[in-house]
Amino acid sequence: MTAVVPALRRLLPSRSRPAVPDGDDTARQGQARWAWWPHAALGAGFMAVFCVIALARYQRFDDQSWDLGIFVQVARGWAARQIPVVTIKGDGYAILGDHWSPILAVLGPLWRVWPSPVMLLVLQAGLFSWSIGIVSETAARFLGLTRGLLVGGAFGLSWGLQRAVDFQFHEIAFGVPLIAVVARQLLLRNWEEAAWWCLPLLLVKEDMGLTVAAVGAVLLINRRWRLGPLLVVLGLAWSACALWWWIPHFNTAGSFDYWTKLPGTGGQSLDWWDLARSMVTRHTVWTTVGWLVGATAFLCLRSPLTILVLPTLAWRFASDNATYWGRDWHYSAVLMPVLFLAAVDGLNRCDLSPRRWMRSWARNGVTAMVAIAATCTVAAPLPLSDLVEPATYQGGEQAAELRAALRVIPDGATVEAANRPLAHLAARCRVYWPGGSVAVPPQYILIESDDLALDGPAYGRAYHPQATYQTVFHQGRVTVVQRIG
């Protein structure tokens, strides 16, 4: 053991080298005054671009899932000073019975000021831009201003962040800058600050407790015997309480819904062998890992900060849900700031290495990261490549039909609808997923169908046999039926 601890300590983030000599106090004060401006400008530029992407998708009714509508209902619930009930997921479904994300309560006062789904999209763009500034400024402390800005730009272009912007809004929007700050403090060896910044991270989602425990493990390696064990115990206990007590308390079924995503019948009889085997034999898993470390030109593998991504990857790859394994959606966004700051540490280590090939790798590492991010944006293609496409800003006929259909539905009505108009309706109506309003049939049903001769009243009766509906709007692929009586 006496030989293991020193070996582990050598894996810790190296100390940053000051950009200004210690004796030059005047230059140091001037640098401190202006140090953040280039990085804030970089973040602001990305924020503008992210807003264009998200708002263009929103305006053309191109929502990929029901999540934006769900978070609109969450914001409205917190604005009413009550635990949000998300009718899109079912009658009486409390959001705290789905995921443990108390941090979403900050959406309440924001919604009261700006009651629109657009607020959520702009907020997420702002949070992501904050994380870009954090990564850029931290990199500049180690690599100098120019290379720091290039690292921040590569992070802003990273596929994980772009996919999250394209997905619209999710609670991980809060986790991205918070984990960036935690990784920054670890990289700068500010151990107590890193521990304090872990506390709001616990409020983002139930699995973040495992990430906090990983931060504690890093502190333990550095012989921080007070903070390290404290974070390990706190993180594990927090996730355990969330999964076994807090979420089931608010859940209508009295359980954590996502246990069923693990191998085994209903998540009750876990097949550990099948779980371990599946995590390492799926081709998609290794492809995702390759994309993650490849985004940093593999420099992140030289830093122990990469340990912080393991808990998130573990629960994703352990699941039976194939959506979690790949590169789509928002699942990799929270990993990106950790990997890019780990790459900064890895590059610094390579630069100090006695091996010539590692020093050469360090000299070209930043250029490689920028080139990889730009190439992926164009070749994948990723959402930023859509900025030059005219179709990005055109909704087409169906978007015009949906806008006309929404004008038929009054504020405060109960409505059933699917993905595309959900967020627009959730801002002013009580919205359900098709067939979700079980106790009382909805007043309106908005239907999208390629069947231009769709029988709207028959569609309504299929979901609600006890009710009678009549068509009040039909244009192209969009139909609205209203309950009679």
C-alpha cells in the first residue's frame, strides 16, 4: 500500500503555472481585471448561436420528444409555489416522483417573469455558455490565452453539447456549468472550493450523488482525509435516499420507475452477470466511449479528472434502454466539461513529459481538438451545421397548419396532443399525452396524421368511448376535435 498511494498521487492534476511572474504585482492586477473578458465574449457568442438553433427548432414545431412540454409544466408548477404535477406523464404525476431535481424550483420565479417556453431555451443556452467561459478561462491559466480560447471553442463545438442544445431543455442544463466549476477547482487544487460546489450539484439529479462520491475519491487519493470521506459518504447516501425513499414517496406507484431499465424482471431480480457482460459487449457502448475521448484527441486519458465521468457512463451503459448508450439526446453534455478540463491537465502533463512523442502530442493537442470538433460538426453533421441551411428557419406547411390549429384552442382548456405542439400548448393549457386524460375526457384533441381523410371524431372515441367529439379544425395533416357536451 505504501507504494500505491504515491503512484496514485502522481495521477492528480498538476499545479497550474502562473501566467505572470510572482514579483510583477502591477501586471498581475491588470491581468486579473481583464482575464475574464475574452472568455465571457466567447461564451456570449456561443450563447447567441445556441439560441438561434433552439428557437428555430421551436418555431418550426420540430420538438423531438415530450420533454420540453414536461419542463414547461414543471416551470408553471413551481411558479404556482407547489410541487409540479406533470399531466403529460399522467394524472397526478408529481415531477419529484420521476427524477430528484429540486434545482428546477428556480424555474418558478423565472416563469413568473417570462412565462414562455422560450425562457427555458434561452436559460439553457446561457448555462451552457457559462460552462464554456469556465473551461476557456481555466485552460488559459495553464496554456495561455490563445490556446485557452481554442480549448473553450472546441468545447463549445463538442458533439455532446450540440446534441443537448438540439434536444431543447433538460435539467442537465444546470449540471453542465456546475460540474465544470467542480472540475476547475480540482484542476487548480482548490479542494475545499471543489467540495462546496458539489453541494448544488446534488440538486440536479439523483445520479449526481455518485459523481460527488467520485470527487471524494479524487480527494482521498490526495490524502484529504476529512473532505474525501465526507464527499464519498454524502454522495452515496444522497443517491440512495433519492432512489429508495424520496422519489418513491412522490411517485404514484411508490417506486423508482427506472429500475425496470436494468436487466431482470421489473428491476426486482437483477442479473448481475448479464449486466456486466452487456456493458462491455455492446458495440454502441464502445463507439460512444471512442467519441467521448476522441473529442479531446485522447488527451483526457492522461488525467485523473476523467474518473468523474465514470458514474454517469456506468448507469447509462448498465441500462437496457438503447437510447442511453449512444450519442444522441442530452446524455453526454454533462461529461463534456470534465473531459475537456481533463484534456487540459493531460496536455500539461504531456508537455512536461521526458518522452519526445508526448511533448509533440502536447504541442499539437489543442489544434487537434479544434479540428476534431469542427470536422464532426460538418461531417456528422451536428446542429451548428444547420445554421447555413435555409430549411432551419422555415417551418413548412405543417408548421403553419399547427399555428392555425393552436388558435382554435382557448387558454385554460384541457387538451391531448403529441410531441410537436406540446410545449406550445403546455404554456397556456392543461395538456395530456394522447389517451392520458383518463378520469375526464379532454375538451380538445389535436391530431397530426398523414391520413388526410382522417375521421377526427372516430379518433376521439377510440381513446374516450364515453365522449362525443366533433371536428372544429382540419387543414392538411392537422385536425382538432372538440368534445360535445
